[in-house]
Amino acid sequence: MRREPPRSLADYTPLVFPALMLTVFFVIPFSTMIMVSFFRRDPAGFFKPDFVVDNYARFLSLFFGNVLGFSLMLAIIVALCCVAIAFPFTYLLTKQSRKVQTVWLVCLLSVLSLSEVIIGFAWSTLFSRTAGITNLFVWLGLMTEPQALLPGFGAVLTGMVYQALPYTILVLYPALVRLDPTLLEAARTLGASPIRAFLNVVVPALRNTIVATLIMVFVFALGSYLLPQILGRPQHWTLSVLITDQAIYQSNIPFAAAMAVFLVLMSLALVGLTLLVGRRENAG
Amino acid sequence: MSGLSLNDITKQFGDFTAVDDVRLDVPHGTFVCLLGPSGCGKTTLLRMIAGLEEPTAGAVVLDGKDITAVPTHKRDLGMVFQSLALFPHLSVGDNISYPLRIRGASRNEQNKRTEELLTLIHLSGYADRPVAKLSGGQRQRVAIARALAISPKLFLLDEPLSALDAKLREAMQVELRQLQQKLGITTIVVTHDQREAMTMADLVVVMGNGKIRQAAPPIEIYRRPADAFVADFIGSTNLLEVTADSAGRAIVLGQAIAGLKLPGGVGKASLSIRPEDVHLDKPGKDAIDGTVIFVRDLGGTIETFVEAGGANIVSVATPRERPNVKQGQKVGVVLPPESCVVLAL
Amino acid sequence: MTERLLRRFYFFLVGLFLAAPLIVVAGVSVNEKQDLAFPPKGFSLDWYAEIFVNPEWRKALVASILLALSAAAIAVAIALPLAWFLWRRIAPWANIFQLLGVAPFILPPVITALGFLTFWANAGFYGQPWTAAISHAIFFVTLPLVTLSLGFASIDRSLVEAASTMGADDRTVLKTVVLPLILPYLVSGYAFAFVLSLNEYIVAYMTVGFTMETLPIKIFNALRYGYTPTMASVSVFFVAIAALVFGLIARFGDIRRLLGAMSSDSN
């Protein structure tokens, strides 16, 4: 069956259901959210139709500025850590046998699919005083008494790197596994050591992939909504946490919606940047 | 008329004309080879016969009925694809019985016919094997059997043997021709291999740039090519410039060819002569003077390359006919007039 | 030699990092008493039984599984015709739906969740269990859409042409050639969506959080109001389900290909 343009209305039938579902349950909710971001909060129910920009005006506060700054910084650090750990790892992984690769991929997918709730719970246990890693250190004689390692910035960062690392590896995997192996072999025959060849050949060849991955992981980390809450203190809360908090606990959906719209615009801008980087990679 | 007619078929892809006003009549039971270099439009023509492409203009007529607008699945064809297109999710038997199954044939009928076909292609007992477990030649045969399952009105093959190695390909050519003769089905094969066309075809259709350059039985194509393109594409040939003197006699490289005349009014033309028709003799006044520049002894034949008046002429002979010609030797090149084909420029 | 040792060590470190919290949780889950202790004090599998015996946990488990089964089914029902259409037809503008199918997965989940919250609240269906199924289906439609697009791209188009020369019309081709070839990708897409829906928290929470508890919601609520080892056993149970499902996909399909190891535009 060659690809051909639709000729009659009947040829469009397969598109009807998907188009309907995606429009009704994605485009409309999304638009609703944008609309609600201009509504007024109604303490009795959810919100009252209106047109106010107060929700956006609240961004201008120092508090909001701090949260935004912290969110961005955290996401950048997470992205850098993840790519720094994942790039060499993924590269080495693609050099393994198919069987080893498959086992690792299954493990990575299993961790990736884990609920943020479970990740948060698992790390809060690992960092706890009674069941945590410090007990091991005490047993090894490195510490005199077990202590809790959370809440704190270190805990939040560790949890988020844990959450984003499998994602990073899986984003890098296709590019690295398709990398022409003769490129590296050529470098080796020219006298470069494996590590030199990796740094001089693989890394520059995939510079754009690395940039694109950094951005994707950054956006992924921006979306983390529970870990800062479970593993951190209120000053470690990110925009995503704040949105959840406003929507659910403060029942201020219009303000939550306004923040969400802001977050979308930022994510979209970054995804667009990724595509641009990707295009340049293909062109060049 | 019984058989296939292509009536002024044209196919354009955007600005590019892939098939240009092709007209061809194929009597029932004929084995046709569409032959030409890649990009000449032969595969596109075959796909239009199959209904996989729609002609921009013209009609495909089968047994007197215009089938141009009939969708592929209602044409009752058998087609073998270049990739063979065996269904990887079906066994050998299920591949072969596929056309019967979707036509609602009973399980019994399907099994009987599948057995028949497997016997025909010397693969009886292979019905339950997965196609992935077959060798190249076996896969080839399964694809052929599958295409023949319904005794189609037309048997179409697109470069069917291109994936096989040279030895197997030659064997399959003979096998395919014998099979077709046994079944008497109108068969159209697309190929770029002139040897394959010569082996199998009743009718060779040479295509170039979307046009039919010549359609004739293989030996006629070889002996009487219609133009320089055909002469050059089919086998190897010597193409020389020929002019007419005042008496209309043909002059090649300054030497008149006795008994060969150019058609009236033609001053200049191209002359094609096959290497095996070029004789080498001692230099003399009835021969073209030349020097042997290279000798290639291939065991079965000896190819002699002669430089004469600025042109290169190749002559082929058996070792028995020409035991000892040496590089640098002066020779006389003789072109027998009955073997010379004069082609308009 | 040192090179190999270094590589092994690096793999070990990454593996340890990924496994450590799960090992601790697994250890905690077999505590005999209701302690948050590691290494565990005593050994007991009671907390695993608790998932199925305790009516509240069981209810959450059933709710989660029903939600994941139906959400994955709807997601596949959306993705299959869309991927088929995009493969079969030349209609560049239809790519907008592909974009719409991928967008919810790329955007921060909170946004999609909030979109659903405002939508269902406006539509007056807020809190109905089926709204969570549809929301999850849209949220995870990306997964079957990607696997099916890969699957379609891997089909040699001459197979389809061959079927039509043998007398199969479009519908028959779909049934006898395309669907059998696409089936592994369909199953993978369903499985991916199922596992992720099972684990999803925020969308479920914002759509049905106040009327229904899925397991992740239940774990989170339990986390806020105290500790019970059942949380640990449920977590281990979920990791096991994910590993089992992805293991099966790897066993019966080519997971490397699904994750992009081979170029999808091979034909």
C-alpha cells in the first residue's frame, strides 16, 4: 500500500476518533486552563468567570521570583548531573553485548516508570535516621550515630537525579547506539587512547545531542512535583510544587492556572530550542 | 484480442515523465522481458499493469477489457516483487495459500493447491516452515508459487532474480522459462540483465528514457538493433561512423565495404557490428589497416582490441580460429557486409 | 585491563545508585513489626499479604489496575487509527494530531493535570472515576503512538502491495498483513501505557483524588499521615510488575529497537 493522499471523505474515517479525543480532551482542557488563569478565585467553589490579570500580576512578587529562580537553578543542576553521569554510561552501554544492553534497558525502564511517590518514599527511607544509609556508615565505623539526611537540598537533588537519570540515558541511547563505530576505530588507529578518542571524537560528534538532551532533562526536571515536597523544606519547593499546592491545598485554581501557563510557555520555548538544535544537527 | 494491450500509456511524477506514450501488444501466453537501464521506466510500467500506479494517460486492456480503473486486488494477477515480499508472519504454506484464502477457498482446496505448487517448485514437505528459514533460491521459488496460486491471467515479476548469486540466477532463469512454457501464462518480467532477457523472453522490450526503443524477439534485437542505444545496451558492439560516397557505397574509416550501401539520401550514419562478426586478416587492400593494442585471452574466447584510424574495434574469436595474434601486430580488419547494421543518426 | 575494571566499577556505581533505594525499601518491607528499620528486624511477608487482605489497600489496588487497564486501552484505541492514517496517507496537516499526541507527555505533568482539573470541573464531571481513565489515556497516548509509528515504519510496503496483487482489498490487507505485523508494537504500547498509568500520581490526584484512591495516591496519603510497611511492600510490588512487563517485552520483542536502537526509516 503506497502512501497516497486521501481521496474521499471516507478515507478520513480513521482520523475521526483520535482527532475527536485529542481535541476534546487535550486541546479543550488546555484552553480551559488558559481561560481559567484569567478567572477569579471563588472560596465557595472552584472559580468564578471573570477577566482579571491579578493572577499574572502576582508573579512580580519577590516570593515568586525566588521560587522561579530556585526551580530553574535546580532543574539546571539536575540536567547537568544527569548528562554528566549518563553520557559516559550510555556510551559504555552501547559497547556491551545485546543481552547486557537489554537487561539494563529493562531495569532503566522499570525505574523510569516508578511513581514519583514511590521514588520519594524510597529515598526518604534511605535518608531516614532509623532505616537509612547512615546506619551502614555507623556499622562501618565512619559515623558514631545514625542521623537523618533529610529534609535538605542534597536529598532533593539526589531524588531528582535518580528520577531523571533513566530518562537521560534513554534519550541519549538512540544517538549513541547509532554512532558510526568506525569513527572511533579510525581515531584508535591514528593513535588515540580510548579515553582520548571518546573525548576528542565521540563528545564533539554528539555536541548537539548533548545540548538537546540537557534541555529535555531540564524540562523533565521542571516537572518534578513531589520530590521537593517529600525530600525538601518549603524553601526547596519548585514551581510545579507550588502549582499543585495552589490548586489542591489553597484551592486557588486561577492562580495555579496562571503559573501553569507560564510554565508551559517556558517549556515550549525550551522544546522549540531543542528542535532547532536537532535541525541544525541534521543539517550539519 | 486475447492478451494484454498497453494503449499510449504515459506516467508523470510532477515534471518528470517516467513512462512516455508506451504502446505495446502482448499476445496471450507470451513471455515478455522489459529491459533497460535503471530509471528507464520499466518498473513503473509494470506497476501500472499491476494497478499499483495509475497512468497519467492511456489505457491498460486485458483480453479486450479496459482495466485501467480496476483496483489491483480485482485484477487476478500474480506478481513477484524485487524484495519477494514474503509475509514474515506466515509459514511457507500459508504464504502460498494466501490468495486462495482471501478468496474464500475451502481448507481442502487450499491444501490441495498448495501441495501441487510445492511439488511444482520442488519444495514439497516445506509447507509448515517459517519463510525466514529458507535459502535465497527457496524463497524465490515460494514467491513464484504464491503468485501462481490462483492461475492468474497475468504473471508479473519485478527484477525477481536480482538478489541471487550469478550461478543460481542462471539456473532460475531456465527454471522460470520452463515453468512458464508449461503453464502458458502471459508473463512480464522487468530486468536490467540482457542475458536474463535473452534466456527467457519471447519478446524483448528495450526501454530508454520512458520510451520503448525496440520490441522484438531476442535474436532479432541482437542481430537487428533498431538504434545505437539498443545495439549498445544488448550485448557489446562496435559503433563506427559510416559515410556514403557518390555511388552510395558505405565508407568506414576510409575503406569501402563491398556489398554494403547506405539508404538513398543518407550521407552519414552509424554502423554497428558485433565483436564476434569482426574478422582479422593480414593487411590488404580490402581490409581496414589497424594495429593490435591489447589481447585478452579469456580461455573460451580471445578478445582482440584493434586501433584503426583513430577508432577502437573489438574482435572476438575462439582460440581455434585465431591462435596467435600479438600486441603491436599490424592487421587488416574485415567487416562482413551481412553482419553490418546501419543505424540512422 | 584497568580499563575494563574501571568500566565495571562505573556500571556498578550507577547500578548501585539505581538499586539502593529499592533495596532499602525491600528490606523495610519485610520488617516483622510496624517499624521503619533497616536492616529489617525479624522477617515477615505479612505486609505483602496486607496489600490484598486489607480492604483499603485492596480497594486502591483494584482501582489502580482498573484505571490502568482502561486508560491503556483507550490510549491504544486513539493511537492505532492515528498511526495507521499517518502511515497510509499523505496528509501533512494531520501531523498536528501527532504533535497533540506527544505534547502531554513532554509538558510538565502538573500542567496536563491542571488542564484536566479545570476541564472536568467546568464540564461538571469532576471526581467521576471514568474521567481519570480518559485523562490517563490522553496523558499516555504518546507511548502507543510512538511504538505503533515505529511498527508501521518497519513494515515493508511491498508486503502490502503483494497482498493487493493477490486479491486483498484494503480491509483484508489491514486484517491479514498489517495488524499481525503491528501486533508486537501494539502490545508494547499497551504495556508501556499500562505500567505508567499504574504509577501515575498527579493526574489521577487532580482528577479523582478526592473521591477515589489509586495506589500512588494511597501511598502518598499514607506518607503524609504516618508510616506503614505496606507502603514499602506495595512499592516493591510495583517495581516487580514494571520489571515483569518490560522483561516480557524484551523477551518477546526487540526492546532495543523500541527504544530507537535501529533507525525507523529502514524502508
